Amino acid sequence: MKTVAKWGFYIILIILFRMVNDYVPRDIDSELLPYVESFEKWTGTKLQGRYYSIKFARQYPGVAAVALGMNNDDAVIVRVDPIIWARLSKQQRSWLVYHELAHDVHNSIHDTSFLMNRSIPVFLTDQILEAAKDQYLITLRNGTNKI
Ligand SMILES: [Zn+2]
């Protein structure tokens, strides 16, 4: 009985350690979460790193969003301007979150694909967005997202 209790204790410890190990703090505004999950899905990238903070915050005039965790693989930190966000279409919102996560998660740089253009496309349809995703995946596969 004593041995069983001891093993039970060890098993509980192992489970607890595994939970701590698997636990990744995700501080993501609920309105942004579906876009983040969509990015993870179509890029096949589980956001890696130790800290995730994807939230709304006012930016300098004309700045729609920033990827503060770019080139820091321990953190994914994105801030989206709520005033600009409110004026965007669903496709533009997707484009913006994908763009910032591409910077932050993959260290992608500007002008390497349509998704990595500096400004939010004025005209964007589901079809254009799908093509932009496909094109981005090719740059990711070839490593040209960083050159
Ligand atoms: Zn950018």
C-alpha cells in the first residue's frame, strides 16, 4: 500500500510538471483570437515562444499595428490600433493580423510578398486574400520571407 501511494505521488508530480511545461501564457484579446487561430491553422505554425500578448492599443497616427516581438523568439507581442481596426473590412483585418504575426512569428520582412507589403491593401477580397496566403506559404517554404 505504501509503495502504491508513493508511485501515485510520483505520477501526480509528473502530470503536474507536464502541465507546467505545456502551459503557455496566451494573453490575446478575444476579438483578435479567431484571426490568430486562423493564422496558426493556414501556416501550420503553432505560435512558439514563451509569451503571447496580442492586444488592442492605440498607436502613433497612421500606424495600424506593430509586431514588438519580431526577432525575439521567446515572445509574440502584437499591438493593434482599435480605431483603425474599427474601419477595416473582415479581409483587411485578417490581412493585418496575418501580416503582424508573419513579422513576429516567422521574422518575415517587408516587400517579400503581397502579405508583407507595408500598407493594408485598400481593395481586398476573399480570393485575393487566399492568393496572398498561398504566395506567403511559398516564401516561407523557400526562406525568401527574410530576404
Ligand atoms: Zn509590417
